[in-house]
Amino acid sequence: MFKTIPQYISAISDTFGLTKTLGVIDFYTKPDGSIWFIVGNNSVIFRIRHKGECKMLKCYTRGKQNMRRIYGSQCLREELFVHSDYLHGEWVDVVLCDWIEGKNLHQVILDNLGNPSVMQDLADKFDKMALKLLSEEWAHGDLKPENIIVSPDGELHLIDFDAMFRPEFNGEQSDEIGTAAFQHPSRNSDFFNKSIDDFPIALISTALHALALDPTLAERYDVTDMLLMHPKEIVSHKSKALNEIIPLFAERGKAVSYRIAKLLDWGVPRIFSLPRLLEYATRPVVTMGMNENEAPLLDNYKGFWGYRREEEFVIAPVYDCGFDFREGLAAVRIGTKCHYINQQGVIVISCPQYDSAKSFRGGRAIVVKDGIRKQIDKNGVEIEAEKL
């Protein structure tokens, strides 16, 4: 049976005798004294006090088939009596969860569009959260900035698990298909498995890292109803934003973000290599000496180049081309853009203006632009012809 928001507001405003375990609900109020609540797609959420703690009470305007299996003990069965008229009503399930203080990620993004350092911090923290999410047996199902809370300490927290996939749901249909602005267009009730978060993770990560590099993207593309790119445009290869972001990553040397954006551009719902790329993105930089005799060795993994020490890639295999370390630096290529990295994988010389770049010898390296060979020093400065 459908319930309306006014029915829930009426019930919460005076719950004496209308709850089974919660007692009289102590609700928060707005400045005007009215009940504090927010409205979701199929629910209304109240902020309440329960046993001295701030809690979220979620009430549904229509039935949810997996609610009890998703929320477990947080789902209070037939907890609240809601009147349909003066004489009639029924007991309904509600969900009681911890209240997470903070703003949702969408609002934090809007508040910090002109602050690249904050945006980069959000991008890095999102990648860490996404990597952890992908390591779980379950999937969120409606991953979007509005369903991520940024707490006062800066940490990211997932909320709203109504569209969750769990292993025991294999073979079942979902009555929630997420939000169109972040979900793959093929998402429907039958597309319900562990991979449903892949596409939105790649989209959000790509957008956050892009905004950290170029805040003016928000002036050219929508960040109100979506995050720079719409899934339908991505899948049909008509996303102007993504077509601008991919070369931006190559030019700025963001190799991992470039690889994720390229996979996003494929438009497939399941991105098998996404956990590995996020692991590369979140891996801390290892501090070590610049000893040429101990330089990591160039190696190929599934068509991409990185650098190993023994069996471990210490510099991720995310480059389209790479050269051996010479004099502490190695030339690498991301897409069509050239850079020089040190033994920690950090870009030391960025030279995207050149068509190709070779290894250093005697403090100089050959670069090519428009078919003309030139030389640069270890500061990336071209050496004048008379000094060659």
C-alpha cells in the first residue's frame, strides 16, 4: 500500500501509541518549528533522537522488496502505524540508521569548483572509497554524489542502500535501477549484479580528477544535474566533456586517470580492470634513492608499459610507451603526450608539445617536434643549436 509524505509527517508529529519499539519519537525541527525531513525518490527521511543519539529514520512511500534483506536489524518491521484516514491505517516497516553529519558530495563539489586542491583531495578520497567498495561482495547500486556524505573530518561515507546488490540476490530482479545521470544506460531490473557500480565509479572519478586539473570545465558542462558527462552521451561516443578530458589527462601526465577515462569511453557497463587501476591511483609514492644501478626495469603488462623491481610493478603499467631509465629519468608517453618520470614515477619534465622523446645521455635528450629533432636538458629547456 502506498503512503504519502503528509501521512508520515502526521504520524511522526505525534507517535504516542503508534510505535512498537521506538516509543515517542523525538524529532528535530526546522527554524520555523516544523518537523525536519528530506524527501527522496521513494521515501521521506526524518532526523530524530534515539537513546541520546542522532539517528536517521527512513520511511517509504511505496513497498521495497529487498528492504529487510538489505538493512537487516536496521529495518524495524511493522514499527510505525500510519493512518490512511481517521479510523484506518496499517503498521509499516521503517529503517533506523546512524545519522552521518556533513554535506553530500554534490554540494561540496558545487561549493569548491574554483578550488583545485580541495577537488583533488575529494578525487583521491573518492578513489580510496571506491576501491574499498569494489573489494566488497556487495554493490551500492545507486552511486552518485548525492549518496555520499563528506563528514566534517573530510572522510567520505556512503548512504542510501536501497538499490544494493548482495550475493544472495543473484538471479533476481531489482526494483531500483539507480539514477540515470550516473548509471550505464543498459541498467534495468535484469542488470543486477556485482558490477553495477563500475560505470558510475569511473564516471565520478574521471570528473573529479578533471575538475581538479581544470575548474573551467564546470563553466562549459553541467555540474548541477550531472557531473560534466551524461552516460547516454558517453556510451554513444558523443560526450564533448569526455573528449576534452581524455587529452587533458594525457597532457598533464595523469596516467591512471587517463586509463580510467579511456575505459569509460568504451561505454561498457562492466570494467574488469577498474580495481587494479584504482589500486594504482591510491598507491603511496615510495621514497627511494635515485641510484641508476638499481633503477626499475621497463616491462609490459597487457599492452601497457610500467617498471618492475623483481616481480612487482613499482611504477604502474599504464603508459602507452616507455623507455629504460637513463641518468635517473625515463621517457614515457600517455596517449600522444610525452613526459619524463623519476624512479618514484613522478613527472619531472612534462613536454607534451613534442611528438616523441628519447632517453637522456650526457644530460641531454633528443625530442622531436613537427619532424625536427631537438635536444633538451634536464630542466626541459631546449638547447640552442650553437651549444649542441
